[in-house]
Amino acid sequence: MINDYLKYILLFLFSVLVQVLIFDNIYLIGYVNTFIYLLFILMLPIEMNKYLVLFLGFILGFSVDLFNSTPGLNASATVLVCYLRPFVLNVFSPRDGYESNKTPSVKSYGLYWFIRYSLVIILIHHTFLFFLEVFSFTHFFYTVIKIILSSVSTLIFVFLGHLLFSGK
């Protein structure tokens, strides 16, 4: 039990620090922004209290906003993802349902399931974040390309981070 809390505290710190120290300083052609901090939300237990998930999502997004001077952008996108997470999990629910005390992982539900689950969460986050960032549709196609390329980049690094933290 305490080991699980320590794991999530380390995952939170890892997500925020790697995001603000490494990925926020990498700009590829102005189109690719990787948001590794979503790994924390993706790996929270399936049956975790939804209000706690919303609170943790807010704290996570707010922490990234503090370092980036982006007042509320990441916090709002992360809270939206945390709010929609139970619905996404319900859509991708296995035929027999989820086992109790399981975390969303490749080991528990397979590679295909994890990629679909992660990609939907990442696409929701990026779409909301990037359209909120520009706050107009004048650069619609630029924003859509940015969403797609950033989502692919984020998915790759989230998957690698997942492998690192899941142990296998």
C-alpha cells in the first residue's frame, strides 16, 4: 500500500520534472510539443475516486503551468482529461470488465488496448490545449497538424515512460 503511494509520488515528480526541464525546452519545427506529464494520469488506478483524480489532475496541470507561465492552460486541459477518463475507460472496457485494483497497463490489458486508451486521452488533451492556446480557428490546419504530430510524439514517450515505470 505504502509502496503504491511512493510509486505515484515518484511518477508525479518524474512527470512534472521531465516535462518542465526537458520536453518544454524542445521545439521541433514549431509543430511538435511532447507532454510526458500525461503519463501520470494514464497510469492512475482504474477504480480511483473520480474526485481525487480530478484534484490530482488539477495539481499536475497547475504545477506545469507554474513553470511555464501559462495561466491555467495545462490545468484546464488536464482536468478535462481527468473528467473524461472514466468515459474513455468505459468505452475500452474488456468484455468481462476491469479487475479490481488494476492499473491501466500493457501488462494488464495488452498493447493494443493501452495504445488506444492512451491515444484517445492524448488527443482530447492536445485538441483542447492547442485550440485554447490559439483561441481562434484562423490557423485551423496549422493547429490540427500540431495536434497530430504532438500526439504521436507524446504517445511514443508516454509508452516508453510506461515501460520504465511498469517494470516490464
